[in-house]
Amino acid sequence: MKRIMLMGLMLLGTCVAAHAQCLRVGVRGGVNTVDYSVAPVTVGDATFSAGNAKVGYEAGLLLRFRLAKHLHLQSGLNYQFNPYAFRVGGNAHGRITIDARRLEIPVELGLNFGVLRLFAGPVFRVAQWQKSSVPRLLRVKFNDSDIALTGGAGLHIRRFFIDFRVTGYPWSSLSNTFYSGDASARVKVRRNLLYGGSVGFYF
């Protein structure tokens, strides 16, 4: 144990001596939009289909650990607000929005070359809850996996950065459950991708 602690102190000392920041803490915020597609489905007396994409937002706390000169590991805690839009047909006509809120922990391996940064990795969902604009007509249970994949690119200048990313669930069995009144139906999801852009800085 003493030997391991001594090695850790030596590594930390080496990092400080080289004037490199091994661990950085930052914050980020931005906007996102969901590319969501399902086949039209009839539940009870109404038919539902995916509507036009809407804009959501996101915010997070970041931790970045420098592994090598051009290699780093980044994680943190993200809050996502994603509005899903649906069209309603059948005996009822209109539009419904399902507001999905999620807490997620991304784990990204990144490469940086000058101001350019490339990154990819898994995203682990910690919690999820949603609210329908017309709950008596449509509620949705998102049965997608608790693990997604994300990747993207960004620019990092001094303490400030801007990132663009895409996140999705690459599982062929992805489906959601739609509820309308006392009826329900399991719906296969054709596509569920989240596109996001954020800005932030490191302290």
C-alpha cells in the first residue's frame, strides 16, 4: 500500500513539475434536438405518429483527466431536457409534446490536436422522467437502453470550448410503450438520435 501511494505521489509530482494540468473541472451548457421516428400506431381511439423536431437544452459538470499529450478521459454529470413531438389522428386531432428529462454520466475518450478535439464513448443514464402535455391522451414510456453511444468534435481555446455531438442507441430491439387512456401498445422505434451543441469553460 505504501509503495502504491508513493508511486501515485511521484506521478502527481511529475505532472505538476511538467506544468501540466492532470485534472480539470469545467461546466457546459447548450441546446439539442431529437431525431425521433416511429411508424404510425393506433392506441385506443387515436392514431399517433412522430412530429417535427423541437429544440431542448442541456447543462453539465465536467471532469477531464489528461492521460498523455494528445489523449484525455472526460466524464461528469449531464442534465438533458428533450421535447418529443407527436401528431394525433383518429377521433382526436392535434399535437402532443412529451418532455423527457434525463441525468446522464458520459465517459469519453478524447484526442486533441491543437485546438481541435475528437471524442467518443458510452453514456450511462442515471435517472429519467417525462411529462406529457396531454396525459389523458398520450403517455410514453421510453424503454431505450440505459447505455447510449456518443461521439463528436469540438474546438478548445485556452479555457473555453465548443462541442458538437450526436448520441444514439444502436440496438435493433429499441422500442417504446405508448399509453392512451386504458389502452397501450409497444412501438418499435425506427430512429432516436440526439444532436447537441454546447459551450463551456474550465476553471
